[in-house]
Amino acid sequence: RFIHNNYSHVRKLFEVYDMNDIPIKNSYENKILKLLNDKLGFYDIVLVNDYGHGLMTEKIRKLIERKSKFLSLNCQINAGNEGFNLITKYNKAHNICIDLEEAKKAINMKYINIQKIPEELFKKIQTKYLTVTLGSKGSLTATKKNKKPILFEAFTNKIKDTMGAGDAYFAYSS
């Protein structure tokens, strides 16, 4: 990552990726499926951060969706997986937390009033709770029951470092 520290916060300028992100081998997938099949039932909440780098195969995703008592899901887009790691590759989760650009790409609407984003996402994926993070503008949260989104202000207006902020908010909101 190439960053710029402008005294008020650290900002990412761009990223360079050099990785092998092909899906994992079948032998690894089978070991993970066995482990998940044996263990998922013991947990009240399962948090999945899907970075789109080959671990979350279709079989693994489907098993996690099926066996989790409460699935909280975050699916991130970055320079290494642009356009290939949308939240819509999942069918359902109890809670979803994604950023504004990830939400717009998932519903294929570049220009949309942010208040309408939850309504469109609820059409695409089955979930009870949905949060769209808006950076320094806070976050937008809606529920399947009450689709009218609530705007929450950001925790601070003194941003030091935005990298990892979405992950932190996802964990907190889960």
C-alpha cells in the first residue's frame, strides 16, 4: 500500500497486489468443510470476512450459510478482486456490513440516493440486518422488518487511519 500522511489522518493512495488468489485446492477445501461441519453448530455467531482471495469457495459459503446459527457477513472489494467479490455471491446472512461502493456494485447502481440502497440490497440477498458504512459520514443501518434506514453519525471526526476501519466497524456491529 502506498499511503499519504497528511497530519490529520493516513490515507491510502493506491495498492499493488502480487498474489496467487486462485481458489484453494480440493484437498484443503475438504479439510475445511469437515472442520466447519463438525464445529459450526457450537457457535452462536459466525463472523465471515470474505476478502475474495480464494478461500471462500462455493461449497464453503453454502455450508456456512446453512449451518450458522447467526451469520454476520462482510465481503470486501479491493484492487485485487474488483468486480469479482460482491456480497451477492452469498444467498443469505443474518447480518451484513459493507461499504458504500461495495453496496452500489452489488445492486449495480452507481448513482442512487443512499437512503434507497438498503431496499435494493434486501431484494438481492436474504438478511435481517444491513449496514452500509459511509466513511466519515457514518453508517446507514436498516432491518428487514423496518426497511427505513437509520443514519448513524461517525464515532469521530478526527480520523487518524482509515485502513481497517471497515473491519473494525463490522466486528463492532456484529
